[in-house]
Amino acid sequence: MYCRTCGTEINEPNNYCPKCGTRTVKIATMSPLFKNPGHAAVMSTILPGFGQIYNGQIAKGIALIVAVIASVVLSIAVRSPERLVFMPVYFMFWTYGITDAYKSAEKINLKLE
């Protein structure tokens, strides 16, 4: 077993990493409550909000999808100079969706210990 923070090898009976002190977590990955952070991040890469829906955060996921669609529509519909404002907004929602989905999945898994 290796520490998820620093990569140091940990003996099974220890509950903490001897190098950095991170608590080891043993999660039954076959549990229906387990959420894979990588899957959540990839889903939000495809469309921001899908990772949140995968994590069970339905309202947050739908709100993020609506915000992304609105920013894309506004960037297309608005006249040329103002259009440049909405594309960075889309990328902010996109990066937020990916990082939030990943971190939320990790938090959900920590509650399973």
C-alpha cells in the first residue's frame, strides 16, 4: 500500500503515512457509494456538470450545464467586441466543473471510511 499524497510505502497495520502523516483510507471500490474521481473529471471535461451529476449532485450539475450553455449562446449571439467577454466565462465554468467534480468525488469517498 502506498500513500496517496507522497507515494511512500505504508505497512498494512499503520493508519498514517510515516513520512507525511496522511491518514490511509481503505475504501471498498465495489461499493455503490464509491465515486471514481477520474471518471467524474473526465465526464466534466466532456460537458461541465456531468461529473457533478455522476457524484449525485444533481442540482449543481444542472446549474453548471445551464451556465455553460448560456455562456456559449451569449458568446455566439452577442456582437463582436462584447463576444470576447463570454468565452473566458465558458472556460472558467469548464475548469471549475472539472476540478469540483474531482474534489467532490474524493470528499464522498472519504466519508465512506
